[in-house]
Amino acid sequence: MDALSNAHITVPASGEGLQPFTPPKAEHSQTGVSVEYAFHPQRHWFVLRSSYGRTDRVADLLIAAGYYVYVARRIEYHIVDGRRRRSLRQLIPNIVFAYLTLDEARLLLGRVDNQPSPVPELPFIASFYYNHFVLDRFGKNPPLEIPARQMQPFIDITRSADDNLVYVTDDRIVHVKTNDYVYVSQGKFRGCVGVVVRVAGQQRVGLQLADLGWVATAYVPTAFLQVISKEEYDQLTIDN
């Protein structure tokens, strides 16, 4: 799935009239099937791990079944036969974000006893990504969920598919410059919110995705950054 051009929050540069999370519309680049992402009180953003090379297939199957998914991508450049070519590659390899209830997710992945998955191929190519820092009441790691207040800024940051987007799992190489929340008021990443980080010596806007790690924009000049309060950040990324 291409990064979504309409999955963003529109906020005036003055900071006035801040808009809360707005559900985007998804359209898969391969199938053309689209679904509306409408808030559902029991649905959450589950992280699914696909088998190698099957991410697009997992996304296609879920979209065809009527569910919303998101696969973050970045542009990469390669030299082929002496010519510079560009391609879209997964930003977080083999990861699909799916908006489901836990019961829907378990059934789709074939985790319900004596009930086959309504998408028979899916259990063979997709599985839960588990939260390794939490134990449920049975002493097991539960499936990892990304809060909606993190998911929307993640979509905002990655929707451009910029070739300088970075994903890092080791926070030792993501140095938080300040604890300030910021809103990007100009440029390609206008509308993004997050915290100021330095990656590879560059100032960027970063977002931590639960147990998955950090995602950061390309370089953002200080003049493009507007410091906002925690309350404004919460308003921008509020769960519906």
C-alpha cells in the first residue's frame, strides 16, 4: 500500500483551531480496493507480522475482507545498469498494521478453536507481533497494539514515503533533543506532530511506536517547528 496522501491532520500554523484525529481513507496500490476507516470502539491497531515477502499479500487479503490496514513505505534509490531507479520499500519490514477487534484478529489468524479462518490463506502467512514487555493474566505476552493517538502521527510522518525516513529499533541511536512536543508548520511534513530527535546527526521529528521502536522524519529546520503543549499534542492525536 502506498503511503496515504490524505491521512493527515490540517492545522493552521498559528496553532489555533487544532483538529483532532481524522480517519483516513485507504486504497491499496495493487487491488484498488478501498475501505473507510471509521472509528470503532472495540477495534484497535494490531501489529501483524507477515512471512517474508508476503506483506502486500496480507494487506490485500485483509482489505478484500473489508478491513483497514496500513503498510508504511519509503522511497529507495538504486543504480541499475548505470541508471538511477527508485522503488517503494517497506519502512518496517514484514509488518502490517490492521484495525481489528481482538476477536476478529484471532479468528482471521486461525487462533479460535474449532473455527476456521474466514480467510483461509491468512493464518499461513501472518501472525501476531507480541508485546514482549507485558504479561496478560495467563502469564503470556499479549498481541501488540498501537494506540490510535500514536498511529495517526505515524501515518502523518510516513505518508510522504520520503527517502530519508528512518526506522530504528535501538533507541540508543535516537537522541531526544528536548522533551518538547512539536508541530511541523511548513514543508513536506507539515501537520506532523512528535518530539525533536537527532538521528545520523540531523534534527528530525520522531515518534515512538510502543514496542516497535522509533520512526523519524527527514531533516526538519528549526524554523518549521512550533512547540506545543502536552494538552495540544493530546488534542491533535486524541482517540475518537
